[in-house]
Amino acid sequence: MRIVVGITGGIAAYKVPELVRLLVKAGHEVRCAATEHALQFVTRPTLETVSGAPLYCDLFASGGTEHISLKDWGELLVVAPATANIIGKVAAGVADDALSTLLLAFSAKPVVMAPAMNSDMWAHPAVQRNLTTLRGWGIGIVGPAEGELACGVSGTGRMAEPGAITEAIANFEFGKTNFEEKESTNSRFRIQNSKLAGQRWLVTAGPTYEKIDAVRFIGNYSSGKMGFALAEALAEAGAEVELVSGPTHLDISTCQHINVHRVESAREMYAAATEVFPACQGAILSAAVADYRSAEQADHKLKKQGDEGMTLRLVQNPDILATLGTMKRDGQRLVGFALETDNELQNAEGKLRRKNLDFIVMNSLRDAGAGFGVDTNKVTILGADGSRKESPLMTKTEIARLIVNTVALTDTL
């Protein structure tokens, strides 16, 4: 592809020459566009040498129309690092320098941003509001990652590594869109030539709540973040997604290519998943489903009876993953998750075989930064063919894209 790399004035700009080198190595043609502040961190000769093309940084060069010619030339615009400033400019429609003007001119072609900033800036409501706006327009967001920041603290805000950005571009095979005015804006940059275009995938996410009485339930600590990230990654790759979610505060309503089914109990999730699965090409079941429920559910609050304890009789819930394994037809792919605390590989491999899965994604609560309620994860993806792929600790968005690339975009098992 013909890719324009936009560089803004963040310390992570020092990584951009490596990003350009990787893109060129992958066979893409690259041209760079930079803000004035970006050139405080990376030089013009460096960018022109690694890209093999002149740098665009002067709004009034070539009679003030270079942003149009560069837009006509490019098929994809990648902004790395994307500072809070450039994110806010695009969300507000501000065009006051070479790069922001180019971004507005690129409105009918795919745009990807790799945010990088201090963790407090990243968490600011204004920045998150602006990112919601950009996602709603179809702009892809890669990262940020968690780790040590330039200010000396650790947190979320590191720019995704050049390899991760390059892999995201390769995985999603960006191409020109077929935008029509009648379409909603969040489909303007939808990928048309992905392998998943026209496919429907099922994703389960979050916990289930098993009622004991009117105010109490059996549950777990799952936040649903991994499942929601998987749904977004599949949609980015071109699929239509049926997301069956247990109770969670997360919202994904801005993406019209994800149909959300809200459920509460394991039996409700079972009913929704078994109904949807036959029409799907694949399913990724990441929900933390309760294995047991109370045999009796009271409609009122159960009161303490003196100093005596309470005995709660539990019965098994239906096994959603195993049931879909028996329903799976030729050509469908079924992916499960295994959250383990000991004998991780042995338990995951047993589950993979026992439930007729094509892949299983294993993570361990013994790995710091992995598991429930956090924004990062570390996984091992096991295939029925004996394949194994291990990830480092990454954001759940990056993990989701790795999973989708492995289990949905590969031609063979």
C-alpha cells in the first residue's frame, strides 16, 4: 500500500524511523508528514532517508495544496505518536498546520492513530471523549500500551511498539472504502477487503450472575474487557459480531457492526449463544461463566436465622463451550478460554481436546498484569494441530488483535 506516516511532537517520535523501516520492509511505499514540534524529536534527514521520499511539514509548500496531492497519493494515514493535541484537533475539525490539514483531507480514507501521552492525560475525560468521537468515525486506535513513561512513572500511555502497529496494518488489510452518504459515519472507514468481510462471529464476554435471593448472587471478578476488545477486533477485521455479554458497565453501542445481547445468568447466556452460533462462521467464548448456580432462588431477601450458618445447595450450569463443540459443523471455528492457577498447559490442552475446540487461549492468574479487571493480559494460544503462540504482556486491545489474527485470519489450522 501507499502509506502516509504522520508524526507529532511527542517523545515517542524517536520510534517512528523504525516504524517506517518496518513498513518499507513489508513492501509498502511510505511518505512522512510531520508537525513543527515533531522535528524537535526526529530530524528531517532521518525521516527522508528511511522513507526514501521528501518530508511534508510546510502547509504552504507547493502553493498550499500538498495536503491534497498527498491525500490523493496515500491509501492509509498512520499517525504515530498521536498526542492528545492532534487527537483533540481531529475531533474538533481543527486544521492549522500541515498534518492536521492533511488529516481533514483524508476524511474518506482509512486513518489509524497510535496514541502516546502521560497516563493522567490519557485518562482525562476530554481525551476519552475525543477518542470516542474518532472511533465512531471509524478511525482505528492502536494502543497505547502500559509501561514506563517518559515522565518517569509507569502507567497506560506508551505508544504501541512499531512492530505492533505494522502487524495491525498487515492483519486488517486496509483498502479503499465504498462509502455512501446514507451510511452512518462509523462505517466510513470500514475495511472492505478483509478475509472476514461478510462473516458473522459470536463472542461471549463478562461474568454471569447466578441469583441466590432478591439481593444476592454468585458471581466473579470478570470485567468483560477482553471479550469487548475481541468483538472490536473482529469488527475492525470486517466481521459482523454477535456479542453476548454478562453484566458489565462496558458499552460498545457506537459500532453498528456489533450486535450486543445483554444477559445475566449462565442459562441466559447458553440460550443466546446456542441460538446465534449456527449462523456464525466462528465463535470466541471469553466469558467467565459460573459453573454452578443455587438450586433454589428466593424472590425475597433471605434473613439470618439466629447464629446458625446457611447451607447453599449448588447445581451445575449447562456447559456452553462443550455444547457448541457438539454443534460445530465443518468450516466453523470454535475458540475457548482457560483461566488457570496451576498445571496451566495440561489443563488447557485437556479442555481443548475434551470440548472439540480449534483453539484455546490460556492465561494464568499467576502472571502479573493478567486476569480479571486489568487492562493488560498475557496469553498462550494453543491450536488443535499442536501449534502454540505465546504473547508478552500487552494491552487487551493488542491481545485481541493477536487472537483474531491467529484464530480467524489463518487459512488452515
